[in-house]
Amino acid sequence: MWVNPSFPLASAARGSHSRTDRRALIPRPETEGLVDLVLAKRRDGVVADICTGTACIALALADEGRFDAVHAVELDADALALATENVRGSGLRVRLHQGDLVAPVLGLGLDVLVSNPPYIAAEEYQGLDPSVRDWEPKLALESGRDGLEHTRRLLDEGRGALRSGGLVALELDANRAGPSAELAQTFGWTDIAVHRDLYGRERYLTARRGEE
């Protein structure tokens, strides 16, 4: 299923009416499942959405949760401008940051770290359908030689942004669910679980930072 990029989005950002264009990744229905997964596990505290794109995840969490603060991080200036437009239009409280993955939110004492990061390998990117490759930003899609560069960094650096017992929730390439779970174990996460989407694919990873 593809969302017409000229129309308001009400899928992953239910009720917040985020808009998208070629400045950011078009939210897929699977990302709505990531929002539901986070809300089922935690609705309060401080949350950060990394690689926010349109800000649809952050806006959905701000709308449906009871979080004390919602942060959203984006590296690309054009995507950040789009996210800013969506946040301003929503009337919801989301604080936007420009920067590389978790760097802008270190020291904020996060309770939840959520992300739909890039997860396509460089070689796979070249074979994408032109409707995706020629429309959506490469920065939002490609993640190194093995497609795990961003997932690896989030699981490594993300521990430093979370309080003890804090939750990480990531959207995955279903073909890389196993390696992603192995990375989480390597970096010392606990309660590691892979969850299936509505199509039965291994699409999400959750884990907790161990109590220290």
C-alpha cells in the first residue's frame, strides 16, 4: 500500500494529519504498528523519535500518550522543515532537534527511544522500484553495506540516552530481524523481543536497558 504524497496522512499519525512530500520518507501502514507497540508498553515519561521524517510517530505519541515530553530528531534539514510544518499545524507539543541519531537527546533521561530508521543495504537501494528510489530521499532509505548501520548505531548509542529500564522500539527490515536481535544482545539489552506486523512479518524489535 502506498500513500498518495499529495494528501494529508492520518495513518501513523492518527488524527494529527501529518503531510508528506519528497522531503521525507512516506509513512507506511507498518509504522502505525510501531506506534501501537510503544503505547502498549509505555504512555508516560520522556520519549524521543529518532529519524523522525514527517514527525508522524512523534505526533501520534504526543496525541495518544501521556508523555511529559516528546522529542523528535532529524538529520536532514529539508525533512526537518517538513516535520516543523507538521508539528506547527498539529497544535501538539513536540520538540524538534536537528542532529545525528541520539546525539541531540543525550542527557535528557529518556524513558522511550523509538525509531523507524533507514534499513536498506546499499546494493539493494540500487534495485528499488523507481517510484521509491526516484521520489523518497536516499538518506531515509539506505543504511550501509549490510542495511544495519543505523540499527547498529541506535542499539549501541541509544543505551546512553535511556534511563535504566528504558524501552527501545525499532522498525526493522523483516529480513534482518534475526541479526538485529543479535545486535541487541551484543550491546547488552535485556527483554529483547521481535514482534510481527499485521502481515505476519518480523517487523519490530523491542528491548530494555538493563538496570544498573
